[in-house]
Amino acid sequence: MKSPEERHNALRQTDRRLVRSAARTDIGRYRKGNEDAFFLDDALGLYIVADGMGGHAGGEIASAEAVDTVHGMVRRGLPALGSLDGELSELQARAACRIMEGAIQAATYLIYAMAQIERDKLGMGTTISAALLLGQSLVTGQVGDSRIYRIRDGQALQLTEDHTLIAWQVKQGLLTADEAARSTSRNVITRAVGNRDYVEVDTSVLAVQGGDRYLLCSDGLHGYVAPDEIAEIAGLGAQAAVDRFIDVANERGGRDNITAVLVEIL
């Protein structure tokens, strides 16, 4: 039986495509606890990475509660979409984005409310990167600086936007990419799930193709690997790729918790 820190799913047939996924989380080399959490369910088509923050185990609680809440809300909301054959219609795409956004908002309110009751956990929160495979479309939900990459034709593309001070400064032209890479403020988050009772959620809908791979990861991983390396390692496939991602991050410092979820469309 797999431990909670390592999990993989067998192949499954869905919408005439085979899907395979694998995941692993690691404490890293310096942290005393692991505040990351992940979820994968090929039958549902849902994949999540959450990177918690907050003292007195607050980060660990926030990430775990967020993952559980998003899973439950998405599972309950999907029947309303009807038949999911091929790419989503425009109406279905809008409805799927509302389901994703509502699930993440529910997690936000729950975590915020928990912190109001347990005052030593005030300010706890988590990032969320979530991907929902529906037919031949992928719906993403994003808050914070965990990331989702698409690997296609040997190239990795970041699908999500980091909600950090540095990313905002680069976007506004206040810093160059080189200046941002040297900044000591790279981890200042501008959006998180749970530190307030509301958060703005980024959502998107993309068409998937056979051969696509999707990597969801915390910043403890993407801070150590370049996009070309992501594509190369993902090519190892399934659990071998996930294990290698964890090893590389630890070899290059491992200063944070490290989590990777890899989804393969075969």
C-alpha cells in the first residue's frame, strides 16, 4: 500500500483517452514538517497541489482542508454539467469555471473561519493549483505560487500565473526577469486561500491532446528546475518522473517542501 506521501493511479479509459497520474510529496532537506498537500483522482479527473503557510501547524491544516474542500465541492458540482463528450461547450466551460472558483472560495471561507476560532492559527493559508479533466478539456484554478505546466511536443509551458509581489513587479515592468531572479522577495505572496474570507481565483479552460503531460507542483520544486528540464524529466513518465523531480529539488537545495503531481494523456 502506498504511503500518503506517494501515490499513483493505474491507467483508466476516459472519453476515448487513457489517463495515468502519479504524485509524491517530500519534506525537503531543511523543514521540520511538510505543509504541502496533494490530491489525484483519475476517475474524477481532479488533481490538486496546495502549499500551506502559517505557524503552529496552521499551514499543514490549511493545505489539507483546502484539498478536501475543493475535492468535495467539485465532486458535488460536476453532475450539473451533463454529458462531457469531446471539448466543453461554451456554456459548459463557463459552468465548469464557476464550479472550480466556487470550490476554491469555499476552501477560503472555511480556512478563514477556522482561524477565527483557533486564534493561534490567524493568518494561516495555502496556495492552490487545481486541474480538472473534463472530456477533452482541462479546467484550471489558481491562487498563489504553486504552478501548472503543460508539456507538449517536448516543451514545457507554464499555464498559471504566480500571485507574488515579484511576478506583479515584472508584469508591470518594474523589474526585469534577471532582477526578479536575484530578488530576496521572491516568495512574497499576493493571494492565498484562507488568510482572508475572499480571494480572487484565476480559472481557464484548455483543449487537451493525446501525448500531453501536465505537472502540478509547489514552489519547492519549480524554484529549482527550468522549463526545458521539466519537459525532459516528465518524459520519464509517471512515478519515475515524479521521483526524479523530487530528487532534483533535494539535490539542488531542498529548502522547502516539494510536491509534484504528473498527469499523462496517453
